[in-house]
Amino acid sequence: MSMGTQHSRVRSGTDFDDATVEYAAAAHQCFQQLQDAASRLASILLLMSFERSRHALDHATREAAASQIASGRECFLSLKPTQRTAHFHRHLSTGLERLIQSSRAIDQTLANRAQALDPLPLLVDGWRELENASKCLPGFEVVDFSHSCCAQHTAHPSRM
């Protein structure tokens, strides 16, 4: 197939039109930014669980997570989903929204606001949405820790 044809073929043998291929290429950067942001948010939550002083937290990590979410949002808003990518796009949209909510909840928690939501369930939901999105299009993989050694220890305490 030449570059000027209407369809592109991926490993799975499925045909994708040029607009879908362009969407997937552009969405990859957004997807990666959101994955990275989720990882940073998780590290912040881990630090929050250990640190007694809120001032001891790494502000650079918080700023980097917020920046990645903002960049991911900007990239997301520029995407032009096709019929083939609509399902992926919905999961990506929900994942982005949950990461934004988790980041805000972290900020509110650190500011000792009484109405602050628990950021962990929001982050878990956001990650789950990214995992769901990854199943909709080829090339969007996430690391699945559910089959790792430590996950097995949690499932079977007697093997610890």
C-alpha cells in the first residue's frame, strides 16, 4: 500500500482509514502524557501517606503532574475522533477528567480543605479508563500489575 491510499493496515490485519491513523498517532502523545501524569499523582499520594509534614512534599512533582495533565488536556482537545476511534476517545476523555479531579483533590487535601475528596479512588478510576482505552486501539499499552509477584502476595497472604 502506498502512502496516498485511503486505508492503512496494522499488524492485526484490520484496515484503518487515514483519519483514524492520524487520530491514533496524535492520541498517542496525549495517552502517554496522561499515563505519566497518573504515575506522578500516584507517587504524590504515596508520599502523602508517609509524610507528616505537608511542606515536605515534592512540589516539583506536583507541578510536573499538573503540567502533564494540562498538556494532555490540550492535546486531547485538538483530537478529531473518527467513528472507529469514538470508543477510545470516550475512555480517554473520562480518564483525563478523573486525573484532573484527582489532582484537584490532592491540592485540596494539602490545603486542609474539609470538602476535599479522596484523590485515590479518582486516580484509580482514571487509570482504569486509560486501561480501557488501551484495549480499543492497537499501540496503546499499559502495564498490568495485577499479575505481578506482589499482587499475588496480596491475593494469597499465606504465600508472603
